Amino acid sequence: MDAFRGNEALADSVNHLLVVGFYLINLGYVALYLRASGSVDSVRQAIEVVSDKVGIVLLVLGAMHFFNLFVFSRLRKRSELDRSPTLPNAWPAQQGPAR
């Protein structure tokens, strides 16, 4: 809400778009990345392959999450700066030469 200057409808719609986009990107990435290129000969190898793949997917998801947090913190700071009152100029305006 702070990032969108209290506009609840806009915040809700952006949140919904981010959730849908997040799911689509994640499901697409998981579907492409979880394919195994070699043969798996034992249960141990299968567990290792799956844990490696899931670990990478989780790291990518974490990076995406922190990127979103970074973007929204920047939006919030910009919004707060725009709403803050401006201070009057402390220095008097330059006038012509003294007489």
C-alpha cells in the first residue's frame, strides 16, 4: 500500500499480477529444469539428482523474491519522498550587487 500511495485497488491488482506471473515463471522453470539428461542407476542417484534440481529451483525462487522486495522498497522510498513536505530554502535568494 505504501508503494502505491495508499491506492488499495492498484496494490491488489499489482499483487495479483505478480502472483500469477510468479507461478507461471516458476512452473515453467521447474518443468524445463527438472529433466534429467543422463541415466539414473540407483535410488541414491535419483535422490541426488532431484535434490540438486530442487535446490537450484529454490535458489532461483529466493532470488526472484528478493528482487521483488528490492523493487518495492525502492517504489516505497520514492513514494515517501514525493509525499514529504518540501522545506523552504534556508539561504536567501541571490540579489544584485550591494549598493
